[in-house]
Amino acid sequence: MRRMELDNRLVSVPFRRPNQPATGATVDDPRSEDDPIVITGIGIVASTGLDRESVWQAVQLGRSRVRRLTGMPGIPDGQILGATVDLPAETPWRLKVFPMAEMAADEAIRDARLDLNHVDRDRFACSISSHMGDSSWFEEQAGLRTAGDPDRTPWWQQFLPNTSCCMIANRCGAMGPRLSYSTACASSLICFLGAVRALRDGQCDIAIAGGADAIHPLFVAGFHKMRVLAEHEDPNQACRPYDRNRSGFVMGEGATMLVVERLSHAQRRGAKIYAQVLACRALAEAHHVTGLDADSEALSYLISSTLRSSNLRPRDVGYVNAHGTGTQQNDLVEMRSIREAFGPAADQLCVSSSKSVLGHMINAAGGTELAITLLAMRDGFAPPTMNLTDPDPELSFDCVPLVGRRNRFQNSLKLSVAFGGHLVAVALSRWNDAASGYAYPPEARVA
């Protein structure tokens, strides 16, 4: 089996015990290997809420908002399920992905207590995933949509897949590196990796990273043709990761943005810190455009190598946020790879799939699930995998079925397994300093 790995020199963060002061890091030495990368802000928009805490509470409680899609050009009403976002107001000519991205970015900046007037804009990066552009002109030519308002924003101004990245960067006045990756449902996690790379490489001091995506008829048609979309008489029970009766995923939409920066920069401005990034790694499984090699060791190797880069033993990890689509092949590969990589330590793991609640947000999926992992660490609460009522016989570890629970784990892992063979893992360690981090709540934040 052939394997291609990104240069880890720039991707992985050298291990330092969390909360120990960095040594040797100075403002004049932006590439100091002793200056860790930390996350200081989170913003989320999803089908279950228009802000971080609403979404997190729904994930904790396992409350999804999946419905049958209507009004989508070329797609019969009610044929496809989706976890859609209800925005307070929508502009007909403007792509839905843009206001969601703006809302998430604004919340992340507020959460990070970031004053844009006191940021070196030349050293402020923006790494936001690609998305489907404006296809209205093509739909009009195909007779799927009537001609729009001639005074609307021209479609070509919303056509490029990196438009959200440029828009958010311009909104923030960020003049550092602009990165926008298109790597299927690993896109926003790869963008996070890209931001970490730029920080480690000394190209910037702070970055906003993440992604946004809206359900698009071309994606709906393609996934429907591939027969990977779930169906159930109760839409909220359709997505069933790791369940014997799983039938596919439910499409979702939303946006997540994260503020990520070098520790010295965060400390100088008095930021509160969620977690330290121990390592980010990406591999390519050279097998098939949409298929996974059930006998491949690529994902288990990725997990093991990410733990080694983090200087973590398998038993040091308390929680894994899996890709967890609910498709037959994805779940099978993840179940085997997690068990192989963690060995006996898998018996103590909590593993869950956020897609069982939020749906599959495609380009925004990895970043959103990374944010859920951070909030799980913050509150010491392992969220559930919903609809897991009849576990697959190969499931040999705890997927937190149906009901989440308190679990004050120190280290966690986020995985993405995307079409095209894109495999990504991010290892995090909770920031425990009382002055600069978050204290555990007396009770898990569940209503």
C-alpha cells in the first residue's frame, strides 16, 4: 500500500507539557520551536443553533433538526433529508454560505476577545475551506431556475470556491497568508492544519481557520447517485454511525471558525485558551476516489504517528471525535483502525460521531467537529453518538451510545476521512491554567 505524507516538520508542534511557560520564545524569533500553538476562539453556526453554546448544548443532548428538503432546483421535494440552517434573514441573491461564515467568524473573534484594531494585520492569516460557488446561471440555462433580478450581485462575484476565505479576510483586514483548500470533507480540518503550518513557519502570529458550507443541489444529486445518503421514516434517526442498520449520512450545513495563535502572542494580549495543538498530520490513501481500502493500514498509521508526534501514549487519550459518517465502508475502516492503533487502550476510549446530530457538513465538517472536541474538553463531557441502538459486531470500543456523559479527559484526537483519500488527524491537550484557561463547570453544561 502506497502512502504519501505531508512534511511533518511544519505540521507537527513539538510537545511541551501544557501550561508550562515557553522557553526561548521571543517576539524577534517568530519561528521559535518552543512557542506552542493554542486555540483561543470558537464560533459555530449549525442546524441546531446560530451560536456556539446552542450548538454544543444540542450535541450534548443529542437533539438534531433533520428535515426533508424542499425548494431545491432539480431535486424533487421531500426526496432527500438535510440538517439545514434557518437564518434570521436571507438575501435572495447572496449565497447562504457567506452569512453563515460571517456569523461564525464574528463569534470566534468575540470569543477570543480579539481587538482587530490592535492586531498586526500583516501577520494575521486566514485559512478557510472552499465551498460550492454560485451556479445560478447554469441552473437558469438548464431551465431549473427562472432568471434572477438583473440588479443582483453578478454570479461571477460569488463563483470562486475561495470566496468565503477572501470575504472573511477582507472583513478582518487580514493581510497575512490566505489559504483555501478543497479536499472534500477534510477541507476545513486541512485549513486548520494549514493555519498551524503558517504559524509554525513564522509567516503569521494569529489566524482564523475553519470552513462553511450550504447544501447544494449538485452535491445532493451526486451523493444520491452514489447511494451514500441515509433514509428513514423519522429523519432524526436516519444517520446511524456504527449501527448495524446504518444506511449512509445526512447532509448538513453551517460554519465554524477558530482563532488559533502562537502562545506568546496569546499571552501578550491576555487571551483565554481552550487547548494546545500537539500535532496535526495528514496522509493520503492511494486507493480510490470515493472508496476506502478496508485492509489498509493508512488510518491506523496516521493515528499512531500523530500520537508519537504529540509524545502521547495511546492510554493518554480520553476522547476521539471520529469522522463517523454512518456509511458502511467509513465506519468499518474507522472501527478497525482505531482498535489497531490504540490496542488495549481502546477499551478506555470514548469515541463519538457529531454527524449523528449535525449531519455531514461536507467542507465545514472537520472544523466543526474539531470545535465540538474543544468544547467537550472544556466542559469535561463526552457527547453521544445518536441512533446507535444496535452496534455493529465489529465495534469493539465505547461509542457513547445515545447519552453523553461526564469525562474529564486531558487529551483528545479529531479524525477526518475524506473522499479522494484525504486522511487527517489533530491531537489536542486541554489548557488547565486557572488564569488563562477554562475551569471545569460544577456540572456538565446540559440543560
